[in-house]
Amino acid sequence: FKAGNRGGGGGNNKNSRTDNGGKRGGPKRAPWPRDRPDFLRFVLYKENIDTSTAVRDVNRMAHMNPRKGIGYAGMKDKRGITTQFCTAYRMEKEQLLAVNARGTGGSSGGGNTSTKGVCVIKLGNFSYSSDEARLGTLSGNRFDIVLRNIDVGGDADDAGAQKQLVQQKLENAGKALTSTGFINYFGMQRFGRSHDTHEVGIAVLKGNFQAAIEIIMREKNGESSFITEARKRWVNRFESIDVSKDEEVAREAESKCARAIQRDMGRFMVCEKSIVTTLSRQPRNYKRAFGSIAKNMRSMFLHAYQSYLWNKVASHRIETGGSTEVRAGDLVLIEDKPKGKGGGGTSG
């Protein structure tokens, strides 16, 4: 990843600033070494848990200050075995190694990996860097993709024939990618499980934080019955209340509802838990509630809207001008140098 340095501080002040973590009133920490970069860089390995939840768990297990916690350049899906570079501000590697001693991250995962659905978080490859990993600084991804249960027709009982058909299909697909490429859409993962994160981004850009909160908190398909019931209670929290005429009653009803459904928010419902926790204390303050969501997650809503616009524009371009010829106004990147030789690593 590439990123700028964290702003603030410098000169003789470096020796007076201490590292991350710890509680106020605890033992005084040693000054941060003047010749050591500010960020501990490491690899986060995880299974059956998404990046934001894994980072939250690491913050908790390593007793880190969540506001100065872990930086990462991109979100990795829950349903996969993933590794990514992360950074932690002024942390010793021994503090993070304690996470590995905790073992797995719990049994509320999913998917089909070596752990049979149990969450796994491991940290390693520690070094110090002057650069912070942040959303938007990702240079690229590398994937190993496994295709299972491929149906290519033919005689399903003839294993040899099936293998040849699969090989032929894959070779044809590879040739098509080489000759015509593909439309580089953002995948549905960018828009969340309910495909509505871009709607939250639109509401935020309009300054309508109440609408953003309602989109996040509304009922979603495919959730457990008790979570669905909790969402219904939230949607109906102002039932029989004229909010425009009785603000105090509305505030009391919202605070009461938020407190009641807090325990029903699942482990992976990071945004919802932040929202109801804030509104239980400051009801009807939707801007503050949205601001209580972790910064990286808030950014993802805006990134989702950017991705939505890109997909729409790309579709329009293909519909009106095809996908095989360059048109006036197109931006074309032609680069045949690998990144190690000063190029962008893109060929065209």
C-alpha cells in the first residue's frame, strides 16, 4: 500500500508522546523511540469474518484505543481465507501477538474452510513503517479462486468426458478475456448483503442523516427471526406518536427502543450496534449516531455510491457504444512495464 504520514506532532514532541493502548491512570508508558517509524505494519490473516469485525476484535483483545486503532486499505469478505496488510499506530508487536494466543475469534462464522465455520484471526510479518494503511490507498489484490460444482452439461457419469468439457470451457473463457477483456464492474459485495449501502451514501451526501440511519436499521432479507423482530420494533418505535408535535415523547420512545434492542444486534452488526448505543443516550441525534460508526465503515457508504455511479456509467457506455472499439472521449491506459520497472503493472 501507499499512504501519507499521519499528520500532527514532530520535532522534540515525538519523545513526549507515548504509544497506543493502555488505560488512563495506568502505568506511565515509555516514550516512543525517536528513530522508530510511527506505524507497526503487519499481516492480518482471517477466516469466516469480515475485515471490520476482525479489526474490532483485535482492538478489543489487544486493549487498543479504537480511535487510534488499526488502519487497512480495503475490506475483505467474510466468506474467504484472506490476508491483508494493516497498520497500528505506535504499537509494540508483543501487544498484538497476544491476539494469536487467544486462538479463534468465535463460533459465529460461516462458509466452508479448514475450520468448519469457526472464525480465525492471526497476525504476523511485523515491521515498522512511516506509512499508514488507509481506505483508498490499495494498490491491488491477488486472488486464488476455486470453482466448485461446475455444470457443463454432457454425461455426468463420465468423469473423463466431464474433465475435458470443463477444461475446454475454461480455455475458451481465458481466450475471451485475452481478446476482448471484460467490463470492470464493482461486484455486489461492494453494496452489502442487502445491496443498499449506496443508498446510505446518497442520504449522507444530501445531509439527511435520519434517512441514512433508517436505511441501515430497516428490515433485511435472510436474517434470523430475533434480528428481524428487533428491526421491526425499531421501524415502529414511533407508533401512535405524533413526532412533529411531541418531540420529548418521541425522544423517550426512541431511547427506550434503542436500549431494548441493543442485545439483539448480532456480533457482525457493527454499524447497527454503534447506532443504537448512541441513540439510547442521545435520542433523535441522527448525525451523532452516524458519526459513531467507525470511520472506515462510514467511508464505505460513500465508496459504495461512487461504485454505483461507475457501474451505471460503464453500462451506459457499453449499451451506446459497444465494448470492442475505442470512442472519442474514452480514457485509454496503455502500459507494458511491470511495477518493478516503474510501470503501473497494467497491460493494454
